[in-house]
Amino acid sequence: MSPTTSGSARALGAAAAALLFLASCAAPTGGEPSGEGTGATGSPAATAAESPTGSGPATESPSPASASPTADPTGSPTTGPTASPTAGPTGTPTAGPTESPTATPTSGPTGSPAPAERVTYSGTAADAAFAFELPATWRVDGEFSGVGGTVTVVGPDGAPLGYLTVLQAWGAECGPDCTQPAVVHLGDVPGEAALSSSGEFVVRSVAMDLTSSPRLRNVNGWQDNVRLMTSLTDADTPPPTAMLPHVMYGLGLVETGVVASNGITYRTVIFSSAHDFPTVAAAEEYVASEEHQQIQAMIASFRA
């Protein structure tokens, strides 16, 4: 079945003075992450601080696993290497990101089938140097600015298959409706390498059925009853049982060594893929498809 694509965590609370990029509560029409992080189970509160991997929605900024952050998700000019980092990037600040795909065949994560050939896409955004692999027939559209932003991964037919967002600061609000419908956990795939700040991650797939809530579907820009969200998620985050419809993805933290305006040096990464389906059964069928496994392998290959 051909899904309708639609684009649209572990932050421990950052310093009180952290500068937040608060995103709109409505899911972006293009489906890409809007700077909001994962809501999880728990009681929503319109303005209470939340962990992207844990309790309800809120206004927040991510922080690294350690109690005393050394970085800032809202940072200064971009820096770092332009190749495939496996740890925190370092280097001389540059005016903007450098993306340089290379056609080096690689293999997928253990347990996940990978296409015959993948290419490496590497770059720097908001001071964070990163790289990941994608099928040779896919491409990355868009560019990062000096403070981050979002690029889109599209398939051979031009349909969006994933979104990579790098932010200097992250925050989410549950808005006027903090309803957290139930979600079905459809499996995790381990990431290939630990992130330099938040550590080990998984690629998690969850599905939410809003068949009985047409208003929520419309408010969040869903194209069908069920949304399947697959995203990079902190490995320490347990599978959720309920989430906010517009914040169904996870996130990770990357150390840069570059102090941003809010005094911290890590950056927030959201790497996700969203598809809408008429039923949960249709979403489960897609999860077993080669395309979905390629998406999982792509996100699992992310390193920074």
C-alpha cells in the first residue's frame, strides 16, 4: 500500500536561562519537525517543563545526560568537520553548513536489511558535524542555516521519506488541547553509534489512531486516520503508551564544544519519518516493507 507521507526525545532540563525556540503547536503542513520534541506519557501541562523522552508537553530546552551541561542548543556560527564524525565535532567556525554526499557503499545496522548501495551524506549545522547513509537513489533537499534548520530526504519519486532537524534550542508547547491519545509501539532498531552528548539511541516506530477524533486529525494536519512516526530516540526512553499528536518523535543531543548564546554547547537533533494510513493494520504492513527498513537503516546510521 502506498502511504500518504506527512513530515512532523532526551532533553533533561537545561539551564533556566536557556534560550528556547518555541514552535507552533499545530503540526506543520509539510510534516517536518517544527522544533518541538516528543511528548510522552504523563499529565500534560501547558507551560510545565517536559522531557522529550518522558512526561507531558511543555515549554523546555534540552540538556545533555550530565547534570551540568557544557553546551547550548541555541548556538552561534556553525563549526565542525564536514566529514563523518563519530564523536563531538570540533573545528573552526564556518559561515554555514557544508554538505558533501559521497558514493561510498555501506551496510545497514544489524538486523535491518539495507539496500545494495548506500551513499554518505555529511555536513555541519548549528556547529554540529554529522553524517548518515541513505540509499543511492534517494537525495537530500534543502540547506541548513548558521543556526540549524531542517533538510528533507526524498525518494526516487520526490516523495519525502525523512526530515533531519538540527536546533540550537528546542522547546514544545501542548497548546490549548493537551490530549494525549494512545500509541502502539511497533518496534525499535538500535543506532549504529552513540551520539556524542546523549549517548546510545534507537530508531523507534509508533502509531497513533485518530479515527474517532477527526478534529485532532485536522488540527494536526494528518492526511488519514493513523500516523506512523519513526524517529531517532534516546535509548533510555521507554516505549510510550500515549503521546501528543504533533510531538510523536524522539530526539538526541550532540556535543559541539561551541558555546551558544544561552551558554551551552550541545545541539538538538530530530531525525524522523512520518506516514499516514487509513488503519493501524495498514501501518503495520508498511513497517514490514523494504522502504521502511531502509528508512530505519538511514536513521540508525546517523552519527555526530
